[in-house]
Amino acid sequence: MNLLGISGSLRDEATNRKLLAEAQRMFAPESYVEADLNLPLYDGDLEAADGIPEAVTRLASQIADADAVVISTPEYNQSISGVLKNALDWVSRVDGNPWANKPVAIMSAAAGRAGGARAQYALRLCMQPFRPRILQGPEVMVAASHKEFDDNGRLQGEMYNKLLQELMDALKAEAGR
Ligand SMILES: Cc1cc2nc3c(=O)[nH]c(=O)nc-3n(C[C@H](O)[C@H](O)[C@H](O)COP(=O)(O)O)c2cc1C
């Protein structure tokens, strides 16, 4: 299966990117791509003048080509990051809807004690217009995420590892349906 990973945090050391790497390891897909959300800010004038940026059409194709998508979101002020919302908005401007019926798992890594729980709810709402098949759980919410990965990027804690494996098994099963 082809798996696409999407991180709502761009930085190199993002714990959401580390969580995606662990998710990919557990899913064990035939091929894996991590999306690049470093896109221009959505601007209707830019779209009218130059059309949809190539990086956006690439992202839409990656979503369309994936058998399953895993999204890891940080929590910014109790919601998703602007980076992630911007990407969702841009992709919605591409012809067709690559999210339709797509099996999607969502998870979060955040500094706070709730591990990004509110961002996950916000993400579900943001994705509702696109009608993907978002798994209901298990919920993987890594709290104090800066402390939960070792120097090799491995996720610490038996419970987190168990939940992430369950989420990836559920995503694989959903993609196989
Ligand atoms: C603008 C901003 C707002 C934030 N708001 C929250 C928040 O509401 N809840 C929370 O748990 N962490 C919040 N944080 C901390 C992030 O969870 C933390 O930076 C996290 O490590 C980001 O994920 P990353 O490691 O993948 O970059 C915020 C960080 C930033 C930059």
C-alpha cells in the first residue's frame, strides 16, 4: 500500500514529523511519501494570476494516489496550525476532491497536557467538507511531545506505542476494505 504522511508542523525537529516516522514504521507500507506543506499563503489574487501552485497540485496528486493518509497535527492556540489549514484550503481549490472516501488517520503531538486533543477535534471539523473516511480511533495524542522521543526518534512509552500500532492497523484495515 501507498501511505502519505502529512505534518502540520514544518520544522526539521518537529515532534509531529517524528510521530509520522513512527507511524510509517508501524504501518510498513510498500511506499511512503511525506507531504511538503511549505506552500504560499492562499491568496485569491495569486490564484487568479498564476493558477494553482505546482506544489499544491503535487500535494493533491499525492493525496489522490495514496491508499491511506496519516495526518499529525500540532495544537496551536487550541486548534490546528495555520500551515495545515492553508494546505487544506489550497487543495480544495484543485479540480476534483482527492480526499473523497480516503482512509485517514489523525493524531497529534503537542506540548500541552492534553496532547493536542482540541486540535484533533478542530481537524475533524476542517476536513468534514471533503468527506474522507476518518478513523474514529484509537486516539493518539502525545502530550509533552518534546520529552517523548529518544535521540533516535523512537517514541517512548508502552501505551503510546500500543495505541499508535492499533491506529495504524486500523488504517491498514480501512484501506483494504
Ligand atoms: C503559536 C503556538 C501556539 C501553541 N498553542 C498550543 C496549545 O494550544 N496547546 C498545546 O498543547 N501546545 C501549544 N503550543 C505548543 C506546541 O504544541 C509545541 O510547539 C509543539 O511542539 C509543536 O509541534 P512540533 O514539535 O511538531 O513542532 C503552541 C505553539 C505555538 C508556536
